[in-house]
Amino acid sequence: MENLKYTEILQLNKQLSGTISSAPYQIGILSNVTVNAGKEILEYVCRKNQIEPTIEIGNFDNIVQDAALFRDKNLVMVFWDTLNLMDQVSEFFEDLEEDTMASFKQKIYSELSMVFNNLSSTPSVIFNCFSSAYYPINVISESKTHRFVSELNRYVKENAPSNFVLMDIDAIFQQHGLSQCYDQRFYLSSKAPYTVNFLKHYMVSIEPLLLRNNGKLKKALILDCDNTLWQGIIGEDGLEGIDMASSSKKGVFFHKIQQMAVFLSKRGIIIGLCSKNNEADVLEALRTHKDAVLKEENIVIHKINWNDKAANLKAIAQELNIGTDSLVFIDDSDFEINLIREKLPEVHCIHVPALISDYPQQLLKNIYKLFNLNPNKDDLKKTEMYKQQFQRESAKDQFGSIDDYLASLGIELTVLVDDAAYIPRISQLTQKTNQFNLTTLRYTENQIEQFMEHPKSFTASMFVKDKFGDSGLTGVCILKEDEGDPRVIHIDSLLMSCRILGRNIEYVFLDHVIELAEKKGYSTIRAQFITTKKNAQVKDYYEKIGFELLRESEGTKSYSLNISTFKPRNIQYIKINTTLNV
Amino acid sequence: MNNSRIKQVMSAVFEVPLDSINENSSTDNLENWDSLRHLNLILALEEEFGVSIPDEEVGNLVNFKLIELTINELVK
């Protein structure tokens, strides 16, 4: 994308416009400089990730006032550039009296704090740190300008609300050179300091945030083996012939790749292998090669056989119970990469570069972009949990009836209501869960906190464990009282992680939620199913529970349930621990 | 050569079909040609031709012929 010319981006953006059917992602841009050339670039970055944006740019240099108008956007970006800020001071800044400078600083602090307040409940905000890169550096004693800018940045770091991502634009200036990023001519003539190059780099660097906010991060990294995980071909060169040594000239790059795979597996990303080889050869290399960093225990799933890789990747996704669009695939072969791009275009493919020294950097860039590297406790246990899933699957065969099998698992659910300790995990589940998700509403931590604090809405979270292990917080139900009728409560969101499905937990959890609503004094529950590309498996879920279908239109089904006539399933073999603090 | 590349750029920036850009296109007859898009046009032209359009010229480039003249001069 950084290699595309601005004109090409405009053309591609136009081609993609109108091809994405999802609900628009509302973006507001606040700025005190002209950034209009960035609009189409941002649109293109969104659209190429299947996100349809609606971008509104606030009035020029009207950040404080427009912040209040933009608070309900999904994302607000703030370009509060030092250049125009400093232009407010008519004196020579270095000659400014200390108290004049102090009162100027206070003025900006109070403006900043108004913006922070106005945007504190917006799901996501990107705020650019102030840059002093435009001004000459005085090495002997720090210039007033530089000191002033660093004080502003300190204020921002200390006071910005938690939904703010602070963007270090100096880092972009550094990587690409200030002269590539800033054009004084256009600042003077049109208050447009940023070059098209800068805007491209900037929009690309916020891509991970766009992916995260729209539930589009990847879940698994699937690697080929020969010339991808190590140098050489194990089937031909043998165990001794393959190279992944940190001490060897080429092996060191593969050594780094393996370190990255281990790094990801510790952060809950699923690592898998998909290779055309004899399974025994590959496993022997992982187990016994003295330079192997990536070990068998880091690998959740492997398809080492001679089948075509598209079929193998599909099987991997199926066994992991995730979509193929959650996969990242790395291979050194043109043939395999093209096959996957052709047959499974939704899989993110990385082609091992011909210049092997670029390989680690390229992978790391993709890692930063595609994966969640700030996992919570549950993510960390994920490798273990996916393995348990396979043990459960294989234990299934030993029992005659599925109920006998489920009873043998010793499943225990714990349901907590409005427990603030789990806000990050709950928000993350709303962002990531696609398949068992009745309404697919995405919420930030802020929004979950608001549901919990509000007296007329409830957030129930479900924890699951069985004799094979602890799956952690894997189900969420958000309930909101009807605005007109205090006897009616709506299920705003209901979702469960796929790895716990198929054990009737999905019924027991809702039985319990219904009981909860009854104890809180409600007589009717309303619910909705909103169709997405991925949630077909739950399209009849409410019918199965016993809800009455009220109406169906444009992919949305509306339901109602009279609690007094509801009959729970009473599944005895699932035990519920609850803290119904009514 | 430059002629058709300039038309490509103008078509993309002003979001109009390529064949609607001609030798007579100007700020008077292209509705989307406002001051903000004018800036985007200059940015796009500079990138496309790898040139830096002098400040004093920027405001003058109000029609296709003037743009072509300036670009031809700069890429010589």
C-alpha cells in the first residue's frame, strides 16, 4: 500500500466503494491543520480490510468544539499539530516570559482536558502526540519550544482516558525522514503540513487498530516447514542437512522466525504446521534437532501430509472451530501461496521473501498488524485449551451416547453478574466472537463498564471448566431494561466462544440468564437475532430455547419470551455455581 | 504522454470519468475542483511526476493547459 501512488489509491478506493455490505464504521477526524488528502487514503485502508467507513472531518481548527459533536463516532482521530498551536503565540517563543508561557500552557491543558472529557466514552480515539521535530534543536540548552512540547506530551500521557491510543508521530517522522513527511510550502499556503507520503504511512500504521476495533484480528499462524521454518528440505537433506542455527549465516533468520512463533504461542496465538512431508520426519526435527526453538508443545495443530494445502487449511480451521479468515499462512513456494490466494482468498498469506535477510522483519511487521499481542489470562492458556479440546474429541469415542460422554466431563459453570474485574475480557469477547453471536454488537471496555454501572442493565459472564481443564470466561450476555416498560428486559448481546460449544452449555447458560431476569422482577424477555456472514449456526437458537418469533425482516428476527410459562431444560450433568446478587 | 498521465490524475482527484477530462477542463467547468481538491491535485501531480511545483505557480494552475505547460517545463 505504501508503494501505491496517491492517484492509484484514489482509483482503487473508488473501485472498492459500494462493494462492502457491512454497517458503516463511523470515523470522525478532528484537526487544527488540513488533512483532507488523508480521507481517501484512510477509506482505502479500511475498505481493503472489508471495513466500510463513513469519515467526517470536523471544522478546521475547531477541535475542542467538534469533540462534543463527534463523541458518538466509533473512532475519533485527533490531529492537533504543534505547528498551528505555536502560531497562536505572536512573540518569538524562545523569548517568551515564563509566566506568559505558563498561562499559555494552562490554556492548552484546559482545552486538552475538555477534549478528553468529551471523548472519554467514545469507543476508540487515536490522539497524535505533539511533535517538536519541526523546530531546530539546541544541543547546549534545551529550547523553550522543545521543553514546552515535552510538557504537553507529559500532560497528555498522564491525563488521556484509557480509550485513547497515543500515536507517536515522531516515530513516523524518524522512520521515513522529516523531509518526506512535512512540506512547509503547503503549511504556509494551505495549513496542510503533511505530505501524501506521511499520510500513507500514518494510515498504514493505524491499520492494526482498525482491524482490532472491527473484530478482524487473526487467531492462528500456520507455517510451512522446509525453507520456511528452517533452511533446507528435510526429506532430501535429512535431519543433519537442515539449518536453523543462530550461529549460521542463513540459519539465523530461521532461528528468529522460530523465536517469533514461540513468542506468539505464549500470547495465545495458535501455531500450526501445514507441510508436504512425512509426518515422522518433521516431528523428529522438532523433537530432536539441537537448534530447534519451536517445540512440539508450542504447536497446537499440524497437517503434515501430501494433500493439497487449501484442503489442509480448511481442515485446520474446522478442527480449531475458527473461520478460515482467522488464519495467517506462511510458505516459501509460489505455487502454494497462489493456490491459497486463489482458493481461500480470505486467508492472509505471507510469502517468504527471496532475500532471506528480510524475512524476520517482514514477519514481525505482519505480526504487529494482525495479532493481539496484549492478551489477557485466558488467551495465555489458549494453547493448552485447544489441546484439551482434542483430548475431549478423542474421549468422545469411548462413550455410547453423547449424554453419557457429557456427563463424564464433570462440566461446571460459574456465572457472575456485573463483575468489573472482567471488563477487558468481556469487551474482547464482544470484539472477537463471530460464530456464536446473536447480535454481533462490538463493545469497548468503556462501554462494558457503562453497562455494568447502569442500574437497569446487567452483564452476565460465564466461566466454564471440566475435568480436562479450565476454559475461563467464555460466555457473555448483556441485558437492558426496556425504555418504556419496566417489566420487559432485552437481550442486547449473547455470545459464546466456539470452543465450549456442543456440550449443551449454550442452553444451560440461557436458562440461567432467564432465571436471573425473573429474580430481578421481569416478566418478559425480548431478543433479536441479527444475521451476519458468520453466525448462521445460531439462526434458530431462540426457537430452540422456546422464544416466540414476533417478526422477521431484512436479516433480523425479533423474539419474545414469557418467563412464567418458560420451561428450562434442567440438564442435570452441568453444575452451576452462581452469585446471584439480586 | 504527460498529457494522459495528467488526465489520469485529474480524473482520480476530482472523481470524474477519465473521458470527461479534456484540454478545456478548468475550475470553471469541473464542479469538484474546489480549493481543498486543488491542494490534493497538486500533491498528486508532484508525486506522479516527481517534481516540486513552485509556490507561486500553485495558485495559477486553474486549467488543464496551464497544468500541462507547467509539468512539461518541470520534467524537462
